[in-house]
Amino acid sequence: MARQISSKKPNDLKKTLARLLSYMGRHKFLLGIVALLVTFSSLANLLGTYMLKPIINDYISTYDNEGLIKAIIFIACIYLVGVISSLGYSQTMVRVAQKIIYEIRKDLFEKLQKLPIRYFDTNTHGDIMSHFTNDVDTLSDALNNSFSMIIQSSIQIVGTLTLIFILNWQLSLLVLLGYLCMFAYIKYSSSKSKKYFSYQQKDLGLLNGYIKEMISGQKVIKVFNHEKENIEGFIKRNDELKSVATKALNYSQTMVPMVVSISYINYALVAVVGALMALRGLSDVGSLASYLVFVRQAAMPINQFTMQSNFILVALSGAERIFEVMDEEPEVDKGNVTLTNVYMKGEELVACEEKTDLWAWKHPRKNNTYELVPLAGDVRFENVDFAYDENKLILKDLSLFAKPGQKIAFVGSTGAGKTTITNLINRFYDIKKGQITYDGIDIKLIKKDDLRRSLGIVLQDTHLFTGTIKDNIRYGKLDASDEEIIKAAKIANAHSFIKRLPKGYDTFITNDGASLSQGQRQLLAIARAAVNDPPVLILDEATSSIDTRTEKLIEKGMDQLMEGRTVFVIAHRLSTVRNANAIMVLDHGRIIERGTHDELIDQKGVYYQLYNGMFELS
């Protein structure tokens, strides 16, 4: 069966091939052994076939039985070398290919860890995953099979053409004509099948997307009794896929039979003409016998070479997509201010390697000196402009401050800029204009790892990793003790439900915590932030998935968690921000109202209307 190939080819073949060869170049010795063994295997096949000529002419026709036995033993040794060589190169190539794929996969994953959040916001998870699945798998198949097969097919094609011209150049003109017919049909069939395989891939993607969507929405489908309409939609898409797949396979599946048929016709013509030449004494029987076997075998290497060449091009297209990710600009970090443990020596802060309960910013100064700035949690925005897209500002001349220990709340409709503000504090994105300071230091001067280490964040969309409950809470602080984990869980009011689980804190969860309720997952996310004990806490719709009863249960714990910390809260439920030191009402990237809950109620503006249900957040 012909391999299904896409019409997509690499945009820069030379550059992609050079990049792939740089990986292969790390294993030159083993690849050289593969090439040598492939050559031995191919030459053994060619030489074994050529030996038919002397066997027939020198031993069979002269009744030299002793010589015939020696010749047969010699041929057997040739083929044994070929078999051993085939086994050797196939096993060696598998190991080399897996080493190369291991290195590419490792480099790709490491690069992803260094890319900015912007990359993940602008590329779907499916597209990113396809680099590790489709692209890497296709490249793996090509390295495992196509590299050695291309060498083998090339040697056999060149060797066969050379030997048949040596054996009988007149008959070889007929064979050459047959080769030209084969290549002409292969080119025609390939161009047609590639076009329809491209359509097939597109329709297959649409069908798979439709199936996934229907499976995910089964509850809604059954509520509204849309099963019949969904089946009709599936049949329509399935019919379209069947139509283009049939056309694609109609062309691709005829490639091998047509090449074989042409080779048979060619073989028959050569056999007839060769027999006539032998009868007239223009050719010896041994040469004709060897020649006919070569002609019979000629179709296979041509088929293999064509198919593997196309497959290599498709694999290089996948490699190009992988290398494009590797060439993405990594997250830039020019900060030199770091976070360090300190202790008090009288009235003076002193940096130390040991773990303490005190932290400070280590701010380098001239002459190899540094200043220690106590980590307090003072965050300020000064005339900040920001845009995800250069043509559309999200935040416009925004200024605000949060003193250490203050709770700042942001309210406003979707797209007002609430989450954007917290993204800027983390430096997931950099501002276009203005300045953001942290304890008086421009956050651009702080190393991103140290900046984020000082922040705790609970997102609206929780994510739990495969592992135990304990592992997931410890993710907030990898060196946290069991006692610290339990303390954090109690602060988040997660301890009681954890103890009721089959194995308590050692309960194993998978699939993003599918066995837990959404509220329980959110509590674990809050515990994860609590175990880090950060001076600044960001709660982005942190209680949106928790019912009001559970929300009240964790309020005391959250108050304990927020005590003495600077806290930024984004919430749809205005009841959760009543006790904030300041509430910022955002609209289209601007702060239109600010003040305490009571002050904003007295103003009877937008917040007042939101709080009394006259407006709704969306």
C-alpha cells in the first residue's frame, strides 16, 4: 500500500536539511557504519545476481560440477554478508534515529520552557502538541526507515543500470525506455494523489474537530434533542472525507501496480528480444539469465526511492516546523536584582545562604557593591500603557499603588484590563510606556525568576498535575515539608476534604484532578499559593468556581493568608471585595472609579449600580 503523503513541503529545504544534518552530525561514526553496511547489503544483492552469468557460462554449460559447487558456496557467502549487513544497519539505524529524536525532542521541550507567555497565548495547545506528536513521529519514521532505504535504493538503481549496460547495452536501451515510462507515471500519480491527500487532511481535521465537539457537548445535545441533526452533520462531513480519500487512494494505490506492470511488460520485451539475440549468437545464455533477473528486480528500488524521497520531504516539512519553534525568541530577562535570604544584625540587614523568614532584594551597585532592599510588597503603576496588539491599547495611562499589606480589588467587565494588570506584575508581558515598581525597584531590573518567586497567584482556571495531593500543593514550594503542606491546606480550608479522600494527602490524581469537584481543585490551588508564603498575592477570580457556602468557609483562612501581604483581587462577586482597602473600577483600560466599598457606594456611580444589580459584569 502506498504511503499517504501530504502536499506540504518545507519552505526552505536547504536550511531545514542543514539543521537536521547538524543533529545527525553528532553521530557521524554510527551513521558512517550504517552507510557502509547498507552499501555491503546492496552490493551483495547486485553481485549475487551478476554471478548467474559465470555460473551458467563457466560451470553449468561445461558440466563442471566441482566448480559449480564452489560458485554456489561463494554466492551463499555473498548473500550471507548481505543478510548480516542488513541486520546490522537496521539495528544500528534504529539506535541512531532514537538518539537524534531524543535530542530534538529534548531541545524542543527546553525551548518551550523558555518562551514567553505571549507564544502560548497566540498558539493553540493542539498546534504546540502536534510538534511533539505528528512532526516528531514523522521525522522519527523517516530517520528509522528512509535514510538507509534511500542509500540502498540509490545504489541498486545505479548498480543495476551499470551492470545491465555492461551485460548488454542494446537491450538496455529498451530497459531505459521502460524506466522513463515508470518515472513519468510516478510523477503524474504523485502530483494527483498529493493534491487529494491535502484535501483529505483538511477534511479529516474538520471531522475530528466535529467529533470532539459533539463528544464534549453530549449533555447539551441530549438536553435539546439534537442527536438527529448531529448525525446528519457527521454524515455530511464523513461523505466529504470519503470522497477526497477515495480519489487520493485511487491515484496512490495505482502507483505500485502500474510500475510493476510496466516492469513486467519491459521484462517480457527484453526476454523475447534477448532470446532472439541468444539464438543468433549475439548474446550468451549466462548474460541473458543474469540480465533478466536484473530487469525483474528493477521496479522495486525505483518504487522505494520515489516513495521514500517524498516521505523525506514531508518529514523535513515537520522538521521545519519544529525548528521554527526552536528559533522563536526566548523570554528576555536583563534583570540583575535578585532575591536573597537575610537576617538582622543589629539594625542592619545581612545576606546569607541559609533559609530565614526574611527576604530582601539584592540590588547591585557600582564597584561590585550591592544594596539590600527589604522585601515588603509595595507595588506601584505609574502612567502605564500596554497593548497585546500594537494597534490597540488595553491599558491607557494607568496609575495605581498598593502599599505593603493592602488589599486592592479590581472590578469591571470582560476586557476591561483586570487580568492584564496581574500579567504585568508577573512580567508575563512588558509594558509599552510608563513604569511598574516593586519596593521602589523597576521590575525590569528584577530577574524574572526572583520576581515570580516573590509572588503567589491563584488563577481562575486551575491546573493540577498528575501526582499526589501532596505533590500538587508542594508545587508552590518544592522544598516544603509535610507540616508546611498541611498548614497551607488548613489555611485554604482544604484539609478537611483531603482527609476524607481514600489516601488523604497521598491520594493520586490524574487528568487535571478529574476525580475532584471544581471547588476542591480551586481549594488545592489556593493551598499551593499559601505554601509559598509570598509577600504579594494575586487572586484572579480565585473563588469563581466555589459555591457561596464554601466561599464563606475559606474566607477566614484567606484572611489569615492575606494578613500582612499585598493582595490583588479580581472578582465577579462584589461581596468578596467589600473589605478591600481600595477598589478599582476599570473600563476599557482606564480606572474610572477608585475608593473603598463605602466611598464608592456613596458616589452612586458605576460601582454602586453594579453592586445593586443595576448593571451586570460580563
